[in-house]
Amino acid sequence: MNILLLGSGGREHAIAWALAKSKRCDHLFVSPGNGGTEALATNLPDIDITDGQAVLSAARAHDIDMVVIGPEVPLVAGVADVVRDAGILVFGPDKQNAQLEGSKSYAKAFMHEHNLPTADGKTFTDEALAVQYVKDVGAPIVVKADGLAAGKGVVVAQTAQEAIDAVHNCFEGGFGNAGYRVVIEECLTGPECSLLAFVTGGKAFCMTTAQDHKRALDGDLGLNTGGMGVYSPVPIVRDDELASMQRIMADAAAATAKPPFEHDYRGVLYGGFMLTPKGPKLLEFNVRFGDPETQVILPRLKTDLVDVMEAVAKGRPEDINLEWENNWAVCVVLTSKGYPQKYQTGKVIHGLDKVGAMDNVIVFHAGTAHNAQGELVTDGGRVLDVVGLGATFDEARQLAYKACESIDFEGKTYRHDIGAKAAAGRQSWK
Ligand code: AMP
Ligand code: GLY
């Protein structure tokens, strides 16, 4: 099977790595790809992956049997619809289903309609009414721009004024079209946990739990980032909480196979949960694999990913049977100094051969490229995702950190406490 994977992050390197392991993968293309996918696949750097016709032309030119869509932007733009309508298999939901990530108010209405536990809240298209609601309810309170905002559209406000400022920012165009509708909801407390599922034919096949670290600095301080580290499974999740999250994902999947959806959902549905004192509640849906969650989930998947993705793309839940390694994975993200704000690129990366010789360590590339001299250099804020695998959580953590020390580039920065809170137990969360 010839496969075209869209995207360029660490998530896509991890997907490419898992696809390339399969005997069923004849030729793998990644568009645009990065310095890591280049070693496993043919990168196609010049395609506009948010343009369905451009993706379809590339798929036809390379005799592609299945297109796998990594990021949310092409999904929300309807790239899956164009390619699927042309008779090519697609792993990734169509435009209508992708609204579950593309519009927070749509997702919220879906959660309420199908009794999926979530924060109480309201959607506003009128700025004055939104401000009045904040005044009535008081802080802490959460303000969310409706549309895609690259992870920056949510403000967890500790004071009413902060929430009112966030409402003004949304309506004044701070998030472009994403902000002219806002969701305002109650502030939940508890540890966060992600549960991703392969969804097809109205059925959910849950993966293993994962937990991201969004803040830039140790101790969960500093600015929000795309993710500084992650582990899987999440040791602090109780069995009853896991069962409840799995039930919620199954209910969500069943709902996607019924009207008003024209087509059943075929791809990954990502449930972002908060483990509240009243049980797990949904914070959000994403309509794709998480980044960096994928980097700790796929190395633990024993089942052939090509088989799974083909079954999803064909709408054949009966062909899916997921098997997982009985181990732990911890990923530490190496970033460029300054990320998530201004940072430099083009710094030569050393030490990957040494790390490549270590057992149970995998390095996925997030932002790398080759320079004119053919050297591997930094090419983004998040540069490398260093994954340690172990029989215990501590073993996996220690291995990931040992590997991080062996890699070098100017400005290398990373958090030193990935997994520390979980290792200390549930009481670490307020
Ligand atoms: P979202 O994009 O909806 O996942 O929101 C981004 C982040 O904001 C989440 O990962 C949480 O840390 C936080 N957040 C979102 N909704 C809430 C909520 N209702 N209560 C507390 N924190 C929230
Ligand atoms: N790691 C969070 C996300 O992929 O949205």
C-alpha cells in the first residue's frame, strides 16, 4: 500500500515511524515532512496541505492508496472530503465531523445533547451579554474563543476582570474569526488526562491514557506551549475513572454515526478530560492524534498501524483489535531557547548517533531540517521528542533524561520534571 501522510511535527514523525514498520507499507510519502521523516519516507515539501485539490493531485501523482491526515487545519478545511469523494481511502474525519474541534460551541452542544459529562457553560455571540454573564457568575471562570486558535484561545481566568478582558479580546478580533463567538464555562479542577480513540462505524477503540505538560517551565510555571513532555499510561488514573472515560468515548463515537452527521467519523477522536472530584469531565475534543501524546502512544502499540488505519478508513470496526505493550513511555521535548516566544533556528544538532545506539530510546523529530552542508539543524521551537521506554515508570523517565543529556545543540532547553508529579502520586494535584 502507498501512503501519503500530511503534517510536519513530532506527531507525524511518530506516525510515519509506526507506518514504516509495517510490511504492508510499500511507499510512504510525508507532506511537508521534517528532518526525521526524511529518513523513513519521501518528503513532499511543496504541497499546500490545507487545499484538498492540491492533496488529491499529489495523491494521484504518487499512486496513493490511503491519505493519513495529521493536523487539524486540513481536517477542518475539508481535505478529507475531497480525497474521499475521489475514491481514495482517508484516515481522518470529514469537515462536518471535524467541527468537534473546529468549533468549541459545536462541541459543547454535542456534549450536552449526548449527555457527555463536561463543564457547565454558555455560548455567546453578543459581547455585552457575555460580559454580563461573567459578572453574574464570577471567577474563577474559563473563556474560550470558538474556532481554531492554535491552542491559544482559552483563558482560565482567576478574576472577573481577567475574564472580561478575555471576552473583549475575542470580540475585538484577537483570534480572528475564531473569536466572534465565545464559550464561557465553569472552572473545573483536577489532573488532566487524554484518552484517544480510533473511531469508525460508530465504534471507539480506545488507546492508552496520556498526560501532557503544557507549561514551559518546571513546576508547571511559565507560558503555555504546544507540549513540553508527556507519558503513557497515566499512573494516577483510577480504574473507575478509566472505565468512565472509555464509556464517554464510546458514547461520543456512537453519536458520530447518526444524524446530523452525514458520514460516520473515521479517524482519531481525542478526548481531553479533567479528573474532577465528580468524575472525569470533557474539556475538549480534538479530531486527530495529539502532539506530543502520539510519541508515547504509538511506540506502545503492538498492532500493525497500517491494518488499523485501513480498517478505520474503510469503516470496518470488525477488523480492529488493538494490542498494547505492557510497558511505560515517557517523552521529554527538547526545545530552542526562548520557545514559545522568539527563538533561533539553524543550530547544528549533535549526539543523535550515540542516542540511536541506546536500547529502548526513540527520538522523534519535531522541528529539524538539513542545512546546505547536509547537517541536521534545529528548525522550530520544539526540536526533538526524546522517548524512553521501560518496564517501570521510573525506568522510562530515567532513560529519557539520560538520552536528553547526550544530545546537544546551542540553546537546548527542556523541563526537568516530566512525570515527577505523577511519580509522587495523586496528592500532587490540588
Ligand atoms: P482546551 O483547548 O479546551 O483543552 O483548553 C486548554 C486548556 O485550558 C486545558 O488543557 C485546560 O488546562 C484548560 N481548561 C479548559 N477548560 C477548562 C475548564 N472548564 N476548567 C479548567 N481548566 C480548563
Ligand atoms: N497535546 C495537545 C494537543 O495535541 O492538542
